[in-house]
Amino acid sequence: MEKPAETSVPVTEEIARRWSPRAFDETADVSDEQLRAMLEAARWAPSSGNTQPARYLVGRRGDETFKNIYGSLADGNKIWAHRAGVLLIGLVVTHNEKGEIPHADYGLGLASQNLVLQAVREGLVAHQMGGFDPYAVIRDFELPDGLMPRVAIAAGKQAAPEILEAERLIEREIAPRVRIPLSDFAFSSPGNPIF
């Protein structure tokens, strides 16, 4: 079920195996050890000036936090995310005692990528989502000023694509993993690829 990266250059196994499936095994849980490892990986991510702006709301399937996070999701994500073992909301702390935290969103992005790669190492999969209502999260969790929701993440054990039932979702689940060519990705100047 995993989609290995199609690359001619070796990358770490976690990067090669990471992708964003929607088919989660609703009978499998994320263990405390797996969840702790994912959050520790996120906690050790770099950040501008070591400001560490990333925070996470964490809900396990069946608990109130999970239900509230699930309730904030866009309809297109609700049709599959209920099966995940955990749902998280990535938040940024926008200010500290020195004022506005620079590059806070970038810090959350680095932390979330660490979290997702650790999930792969733990034998899990994760799917990051922009399709959620941040204002519902602010309201339902009574977030204080300066703590802003930026991303929802579903994580858990992968299931067979057929669990998704909808043909369009199954097709997306089994479609090849595609990236732009390296020649379009890195260049010394526009139009001059380095590889």
C-alpha cells in the first residue's frame, strides 16, 4: 500500500515512504509510545531564534478533543478522517515577551514535517490538511489571543484503499506519487537548472 518515492538519488526511508493517504484503519490505535515519539520529533524541530512557536491540540479517536477537531474539518475531509487514530491541530504562538515571533508559520511547518516523518518511522501514516475551520477551533477550544490554528493532521495505521468506498477517493489513493522534475525545482537562475 505504500507509495515509494520515484527518485534516482537515495533519500532517507521515511522521506521515500511518506505520502498523504486517506485510508485509515479505524480498528487500530496510535500507541502512547508512537504519539510521544511523533510529538518529540516535532518539539525538536528548528525554529527562528529558537522561538519554538509550534503547539499541537491532540485528540484520540473517541475523545472530546478528537470530536471537536473533527467537527472543524471541511466536509471533504470528514468523509475519511473519522477513521484516523489521532487528529491534531497545529497551532502557532504568534507573540512572546519580545514581541511578534518571526517566521512562526515556518517553524510550525518544520515541526509538522518532523511529526509526519516520525509517524512513518513508527509504522503509521499521516495526512496534513488545510481544509478546516480555524475559527471553529478558536471557539471550541477557547484559544487565547496569539495562538492560531494553521493545519489539521490525521495520523494512524493505513488501511486498504477500498475502505474509502467513493471511487474518486480510491483513485486518488492508488494514483502514482508525482513530483516536478529536479530540473524545474532547483536552478542557479531561472531557466538554468543545476541538475
